[in-house]
Amino acid sequence: MNHRSCSWIRLRLRRLAWLELLNIPLQAVIWFGVVGLPVSAANSLGFALFTLVLLEGAGYWFAKLRQLGTRSGSLPGIGVFAVARRANVAVLMIGLLFIVWTAVTDPGAGSWPGLAFGLFAVLEHVNYFHVQLMYDTAEDLRHLRAHGLRRAHLARDLALHTRSRQGYPAPGLPAGSRPE
């Protein structure tokens, strides 16, 4: 990898991380301040679920940036992301069940936006931990047209981590070798 492409990747990772963090207060101001959504239990919980996954996404991009900077074979904090992948399912499910119950028993502006935030959190979880849903570069779009959806970057890093913990070499490494 040449210096120019490495600089571009670092810049992209930094932007992705900071945009995830910026989206949290920006979306809060837009939806609760400008639009005036009520700060109800359902809306707050939905927004908290959305915030949780955006924080995890920002953490991932910062960890990826650090990995690139140190040229390490393993992602810093990969164990935290492995726990988050599993814990998110329970947290999102419990949160969404409460929001759905609220939307059924008291439909309207106090619950429907919370449901939308919660569903967006689920999509973000899928985007980070399973299948890439965001295609915003020319290369991403070419891959999408040619091959369809691709596995998320974090999902690939988690798979490498699992393989290395089981004693298998990472793809592309000779048998008997282990990533650092």
C-alpha cells in the first residue's frame, strides 16, 4: 500500500468515526429540538439504542485507525466488539419490545419516532456486525452491482479474531502461522 492510499484510508476512517459521533447530538437537536418530538420514554429509549450503536461504530472506526497506525494484525478492543455483537441483540430486542408495547398502548408522537429510532439502531447493528448496508464510495457501489451485499468490515475482523483464537491461520497466511 503506497503512502497516498494509506493517507486516504486514514482520512476516511477518521471521517467515519467523527461523523458517527457528530450524528448523535445533531440528530438529537434536529428531532427533539427543531422538529419538537416529545421526550417520552419510548422516544428516549429508541434514541438511546440508536446512540449505542453509533458509539460502537465510532469506536470501531477509531480502533481500525489505530490498527492501521500500529500495523497490528489484530484490531484493538476486538473482545469488546465481540461482546457488543451478542449483547446488542438482547438490548435491542428488549428495547424494541418496550417501544412496540408503548406504540400499541399509546400510539402517536410519543412512541412512533422511538420505534423508528429503534429500527434504525437495528439496521446500524446489521451494517456494522453482519452485512454492509452503506455503500457510499465508487468502489463500494461497483462491488454491490457486481457481487451484491458484502460482509461488514467489523464482521470480517470478528471472524479473523475467532479463527485466530481457535488456532486457525487467517486467510492468506501459511498453515501454522498466526496473526499478531
